[in-house]
Amino acid sequence: MNSEEPVRVARALIERHGVRAAAVADERALEARLAGNTAELDLWQSVQLAIAELRRTVPRRAA
């Protein structure tokens, strides 16, 4: 996994799922954990952090 992949995935989730993006990443992380897939778990945990950081730092669009 390259260091930019979690941010790319996070942006795609936010674009596709809006406010549910974090919940979708949580679900994927849980699925990976239950499957014992540590590589996928690492990715989704990084995506969770990237979503939180993007929401913290990116200005919201005017409604």
C-alpha cells in the first residue's frame, strides 16, 4: 500500500457516501478483522484516519 492510497480511498468514499463514509470504512474494517485479513484491516484503519483528517481540515462547501 502506498501512502496516498488511504487518502484516495477516503476521498472516493466521501464523494460516494457523504456523511456515511466513516461508517462504510468502519464496516469494511470490521469485515477485514473478522476475516483475519491484516493487510485489508491496515488499509481500512488508515482510510478511517484519512476520513477524519479530511473532515477536520477541508472546508465544507456552501449549501
